[in-house]
Amino acid sequence: MRRTRVLVVDDSVVARRILVRALSQDPSIEVVGTASNGRIALAKIEQSNPDVVTLDIEMPEMNGLDTLATLRQTHPMLAAVMFSAFTQPDAVTILDILASHGVDYVTKPQPGAGPDATEKAIRERLLPTIKRCRASALSFEATGLTKGSSLSSATNCSAEIATTVKRIDVVVIGVSTGGPDALGQLLPCFPADFPLSILIAQHMPAFITKQLAERLATASRIQVSEAISGQKLLPGHAWLAPGDTHMSVTGTQLAAQLHLDQGPRVNSCRPSADVLFQSAVKIFGGHVLGVVMTGMGQDGLRGCQEVHQAGGQILVQDQASSIVWGMPGAIVAARLFDRVLPLRELGDAILGCVNARRDLTN
């Protein structure tokens, strides 16, 4: 397999040098060019033909946001990763980027942190993100479909809920690229008296999930909060894993609570859908409804395997409505899904699964 071609865009000469050096040390990466601002980057794309573009936000002439907006018009399928420093006041701006452009964001160490800290961030977070971008693109290309295409009717059909299905006691959601917008469409579908907890692992940097939870809460009838360790699970409440933090379920089925930790990244992700899904199965067994939405990579695959083996249910967002069909596509490829649905139908499907067997005691 050929190496992943990366175009590095950053106004800092030092940052570009560090990025090129760190990325080039990986044999699967080929840095095909650099640019000091978005205008130069856009001019270089045709000649360098990159698979992934890394972007800083603050740049002269054309900043990262304007560059990304143009890229989405001229090269909608070209993967882009924001690699930029930010502070808490920037969180709303970054959330808008993630919601409107379907791009991933890796935080660069603050100015003054030194080259070692920057190289560590590149190795541990940016490089895995670039690889997930490429893997998702290859997976998409392998289907032979173009953006907006559908799966075969056999895969895309909505099967009736089986009469032998177990009662659902918790809903767990794994989502990544494009997630803020997708969650913004999904959560308002649920009524205020929704009978279960909804637990969400959204791949996101730290300090942004609080703003995302607040934004989702404003648009939703259920309560939406950033998760707190030790919080008991309550009906009609959705909890979002804090950025860069794993969220899992502990306790017992009748007294379940949330646990947060900074354990090792899983699938290069923290939070990880696998960690959340697997912990839910340990507590609730086959009474878990797993939902996998838009996102790159394969996080959630192992968790869904355990949900499936336990007898739980799995709903997957379809390819046409996903920004990136990596995570949901991996579930479909492994034939672990119960239904594959467009985003607009996912809320009703969750409600149907939850309400179908509420009268059961087992």
C-alpha cells in the first residue's frame, strides 16, 4: 500500500519543520509539501495531490477556517485535520468548526511548550488521527460508492424488531467526525420522559465537550450534561464523556454509575466507544442498545462485538448521511448491526427499540 500523502499548513517555520520531521519518521507517511497559509495551500493541492491536509487556525492572508471552508467546496472528500493551539475562550469557535465542517481537531501544545512537547503531540495524537483519516478513506473507496450513494437494499433495509429481543436498559452511542452536528439532530428527537440514560463517547479534545453538552441541552427536551465521575444513571438524561477522558459504567444493574479516567488510549482514542460499550455490557448484559454514528476509524467495533454476543441490539448510521463512514462502516462490514438507518430515522428507531419491550422483566 502506498504511503499516505500529507500537506502541512502552518504559518510558523518552526512548527512546519517539527511537523515534517516528526511525520516523516513514520514509514507510512510522505509529506508532499508545506505551506505558510491557506492561500498557498490551496494552490499546492492540485500539484501535490495530498490524502490529508493539516491546518493551523491562525495564519496570515487566509486562516485555517477560511481554508477549510474553501476545501469543502473544491475538494469535499479531502481529509483535513486541524492541528492548532487553543485556550478555553476558543472552545465555542472550535466547536463551530467541528460541527459545521466535519473535521477532526488535535490540540497543539501552547506556545513556549517546546519542540519535544509538540513532537509528542504529533506522535501520540496527530499521527494516529491522520492514519484513521486515510484508513476511513480507503474503506470508503473499497465500497465502490461515491458520497451520497446508498448501501445495497439488503443492508439498508429496516428489519422489524424481533419478538425475542431483550428489554433495553441503557443506550450507548459512539461517534466521531461530524458528531456535533449529528448529535444536534439526534438528541432533540427524544421526549422529556425518555425512560433511560443515554451515554455518549464523542471523540473530542478536552475543554470542548462542556460547550457541546450545553449546546445540545439547549436544543433538547431531555437533559444533556458533560459526565461527572460517580454520577448515578438517571432516566431522561444524556451524558457526554469529557474530552480526552474515558467514560465507563460501574456498579450494578440497579445502581449503575459513571466512571471517568485517563487510562491508555484505545484505538488511539480517549474517550473510546469500545471502553464505554464494553463496560455497559458488563453491567447490563444483553439489555444494551449500541448506536454507532459518523466517524473515522474503527472505534466501537470490539464493543459492538460484545453487545452482539450478549444479545443486545446495534443501530448504525448509514453511509449517505455520515460525514465519514469509518466507524459505522466497520460495524456493517463485520455484520454486527441490527439496522442501518439514515440520521433522520435514527431517533425514531432508538425510541422504537426502547419502547418495544418496556413491559418485560428480563
